[in-house]
Amino acid sequence: MSEKTIVQAINEALFHAMEHEDVVLLGEDVATNGGVFRVTDGLKEKFGPMRVIDTPLAESGIIGTAVGMSVNGLRPIAEIQFFGFIYEAMDQMVSQATRMRYRSNGRFHSPIVVRSPYGAGVNTPELHADSIEAIFSHSPGMKIVMPSSPYDAKGLLLAAIEDPDPVLFLEPMSIYRSVREEVPDEAYTVPIGEAKIVQEGTDATIVTWGPPVVWLQQVVEDYAKQGVSIELIDLRTVAPLDIHTIVASVEKTERLCIVHEAVKTNGIGAEIAALVSERAIFSLVGPIKRVTGFDSPYPAGTIERDWMPNPSRVKIAIDELLTYE
Amino acid sequence: MEMTKWLDEQGNLIGDVAVPSDDVLKTMYAEMKRGRMIDTKMFKMQRQGRMALVAPVSGQEAIQVASALVLNKEDWIAPSYRDSVATMLHGMPLENIIRYFKGYSDGGGAPEGVNVLPVQIIIAAQMLHATGVAFASKIKGEQARTVTFFGDGATSQGDFHEALNFAAVYKLPVIFVCQNNQYAISTPVSKQMNTETIVERAKAYNMAYEYVDGNDILACYDVMKRAYDKAQDGPVFVEAVTYRLGPHTTSDDPKKYREQTEEQQWQQKDPLVRMRAFLEARGLWDAAFERAIEDRASEEIEEAVAKIEETPPPTLADMLEKVYETPPTLIQEQIDGLRGNE
Ligand SMILES: Cc1ncc(C[n+]2csc(CCOP(=O)(O)OP(=O)(O)O)c2C)c(N)n1
Ligand SMILES: [Mg+2]
């Protein structure tokens, strides 16, 4: 046990996973360079170039090859260097990996893990910072995991590698190295599909995932000082959704605010709002609020701050929710 | 580019080549004939409303039979939608093939031990799966080869180039078999590429290649055997020049885009006719042999169809159970709703 960053926790998980012979790693610059964020550092040295593979620069090639490897008994972990580049591999992601089980009537399946750093706030060039998880959640067959802490990152990645279905594992770039916590040195898993209640509360529920989990803890604390008790839920997995945890919370607090870094329209927040309306609308005392990015392409660096959800926008939403009785 | 050819259009042997055994020769013809009969039958069934949509193979049997004949059980095939003659010969049950084209969601499942990927609809996507399957064989130190089939149109896709490149860089045991049947639906090869042949792309990736008359099964067999051996050390590209005698699918009308004289010219090069003439000249073919093949195939088809008509297609609830290994809560609720046990 020692304090680790998200990058260190993921790196450690990969070292554990590769002790199993069927696990291989592939992607651009993942082997000799250890990845552009050094997440795969040291793995090639330990496991060799046939299991830690620098691929040609072609995302469809990476995912399609991983699908084929998985059909033939391997457990490939593919890296997409930045999440915005995954559009190049759209077909292999949403119409190949996700459908192998159904299409082959269960004879084959594609237990690949696709790792990719995503998200805002690091002043990257265009298409390095987009949060496009919702696009993949519209393709049944895929699981989407988005941890916000080193402990969860390690445990969820190991669970993703064991998982029999394709898993998109999204790594929050902006907090790769800024968050530290105690992480066991040994291997362990955190179950996919279970949300975590970060802070229990009774007056309103905030549902979120990824980096906002970190800064929202301060928002929750600020409210606590005023005597307002907010329940903060970290989804951790956005597909499949842990709807039970959300509904149970809303039934208690009667107020729901969803915070995400992605574009607003047709985001995961919209699906959560719809599910809560179907299942718990009579528990609500006011409208469901969404604090999200705006409906534009992800902006250039100087506009990023205005575009992203932030504490003051969340407070406006919560203050409004608290006026409903 | 020199094309490998063993038979002229009359079925005469060209040059001094080592002909396979009589048994192999007869099997070649019998399998092509079986494929043609199944194809014809499925086409008729579609017209009777008993199939959803069929992509006919007729005209392309030689390269498909030759490819499957050189494979061993542990080898893999990553097919497109027009490769059922090859996949069947590699162990895919006829029943599955008919179920697939009937629109049954379970048709794509090869039995355990039959290494055939499900039919691929997205042009060239299966080529990357083949690259990955072959990569896995290499990593595991296994001898298996992977063959992937695709058309001339597929060569314009990014996945085609990415697959060739990955396979070449990592020297993977994969054989890329391009069936150049002259058209991608209505688009002729001349609008697909600015090169004389397709096979010259293989050179650009620095991989071994073969250019073959795809309607000459002896040449195809020779080329595929060589490709199989070479694939141990890296990928091999095969361009088989052939022609789809029928429409693109049961919903296509080739009169819109090709001349009947062209179709007639290619009928002269029908791979079955040519092989039959060759066998007959060697005393290996007679009417009784032909009838025996026909009877066997008819019986096989009837049995398969009867079995299929007894087994209903999977239901929507069955299908929902195949999306994930274990249905997540929200899908399970949908399944329960459909099964009436909410
Ligand atoms: C990605 C994609 N684009 C378009 C289509 C529609 N389509 C189906 S078959 C076909 C022609 C393919 O031609 P070719 O690769 O030569 O194979 P052939 O049908 O001649 O065997 C087209 C355009 C498709 N299935 N997938
Ligand atoms: Mg074609």
C-alpha cells in the first residue's frame, strides 16, 4: 500500500494483468516510449515486443486487429492515444467489437479493453479533449468505464481486462497525476456497473463521473457548512448505468442535478434524466437540472474555462433545486 | 503482370505442370458443382419468398474451393458475404448458411472447432480481424493460417490498407484473397483504382503475392498451396481474376451496368465447364459422376431445408441475451418484459 496517482495505478494494473499470458498491449507509441503519458512505461522491457506492441499509426487497424486477436483467444488491451482520435475506428468499435457475440450467435466474443485518455482542462490541441462517451453508450454490447480516482482506476481496469465483453476504459487526463490516494500494491478488482456514493446526503443528489467528482467534493463541503446535505454519486461506469443507485438516492433527496463534461444534448445526462422520469418522477419536487458542456465542438484553450461545467454553475442549479419543496 | 494459368478455356492443360491426384481433381469439381447447386437453390428460394436476401457466388467457385482445400482444420477464415462455398468446405454447416440468408439471427454461429468468422457486411472490416487472428496465432506460437476473402471494391477501403500494412510490418501468417469479380455492385474496377491490377498494391507493402486466373481451379490450387507455405513467414496477397455470373444480390439487376455480351464472354470461362472438360479428357468425368454429385447435393439441401423449417428463428428476447455475456439490468428488464415474467 502506498500513495499513487491514476497513472501509477493504471500502470501497476497493467503489470498485474500481463502476468497472464493471454494479455497483450497494442497501440501507438505504447512499447518503446511507454505511451505519450507513460502509462505503459516499463511493460515492453518486462514482457517483450511481441506482447507490448507498437503499431502503425492507424486507429481502425488497432481496434480491428484487437478484435481479431480476442476472437483467437487473446485479451488485447488497445490504446487510443487521445480519445478524439477514436472516430477513425468508429466502425471497428461500434459495429464490430460490440457485435461479435450476437453476430456469431455466441460462438465468438470480443473481450477487448480500449484504453484512452480523455477530457478537458489540459490545454491540448483540437480533438484531444473531447468527452464523447455518450456516442458509444448508444451501441449495445460495449461497456464504458470512467474512473475518477487511483483506487478505482486500478480495480476497474483489472475488472475490465477480466470482463468477457468489450470495455471502453476512459482515463481522466486532467487528473492523471494531480490526485493521489492509498492504493494496494496487489491486484484487486472493482465491479463494473456499480456507482459509488462518494458523499451521503439528504437534500439533493448530484450524479457525475470523471474529473468533476474531484472538484464537486468541495462544492458538497461548502453546502455542508451551510447546513445543506448533498449526496454525491460517482457513476464510475456509464454503460451499463447503475440506475438503482441513482433512483434510490433521488427517492431520498427528491432533487437531482447531473454534471458532465460532455456536450449537453443527447449526453449520458439526458438518459439518466429520462430513466429517473420513468422510475421516480413522483419523488421529485422540481425539474432535473443538467450542468454540462455547451452544444458546440469542444473549444480551443482560451474558451475552455467558460465551456466546462464549474462550481459556480453547479451552485446556481443546486440553489434553484433547493427552492422547491 | 504474369497471370498463373493452368487450363485454357477449353480445359486443356497449358505447359508442363504437376497435376494433383485424380481424387483431388474429382473433389475439386464435385465441390464446385455442389456450391453452384446450393447457390442456385438459395436464389430460387429467395424468389419464392423463403429467403431474405442472397449474395450469389456463381462464377467464383474455383478460387473459393481451392482456398478451402489447402486449409487445415485449425486454420481460420474471415469471410465477406459472398464466400459461402469456401466457408462451407471449411466446416460451416449448410444449415447455418441458409439460416443466415433467411435472416435468422443465429446463422452466423460456426460450431465449436470450425474456425469461421461470421459473415461480414462492412466492406473490408473482416480483413483487420484476419490480421488480428493471425497476430494471435503468431503470439501463441501456433502454426494456423488465416485466410480472408474480399472483393475488388474492398481494396478502396481504409481497412484494406491498414490490414495489409499491419500484416506486412508484423509478418503475420495471413493470406489475403481478393476475388476480383470486376464489379462492386455496378462500379467497375476501372473506377475503383488507377492501377492495372490489384495485386500490385501488395508490392507496395512489400509482401509476397500471386496473380491468378480465378476461374482456373488448378491454377488457384497451385497458387493457394504456395501461399499457404509462404504465409508461415508473412502475409501473402492473392488476386484471383474472376466474374460474378449472377447479380450482386437478389435485389440487383446487372442489366443496368453491364452488357450481355460481356456476361456471355465470361460464361465461356465458367470454372465448372472448364474443369469438367479437363476431367472428361482424362476419363475422370462421366454422366454418372455428375448425377451422383447432383443427387448428393439435392439430398443435402433438402435435409438442411427440412431441418431449418422445423427450427424457428431466435426470438427478440433470445437475441437480447446475446448482446452481453450477462444481460445488464436494463436489458434484463427488457427481456423479462418480452418473456412476460416482469
Ligand atoms: C462500408 C460499406 N460500404 C458500402 C457497402 C454497400 N455494399 C455492399 S457490397 C458492395 C460492393 C462490394 O464490392 P466488392 O468489394 O467488389 O465485393 P463483391 O460484392 O463484388 O463480392 C457495396 C458498395 C457496405 N456493405 N459496406
Ligand atoms: Mg467485386
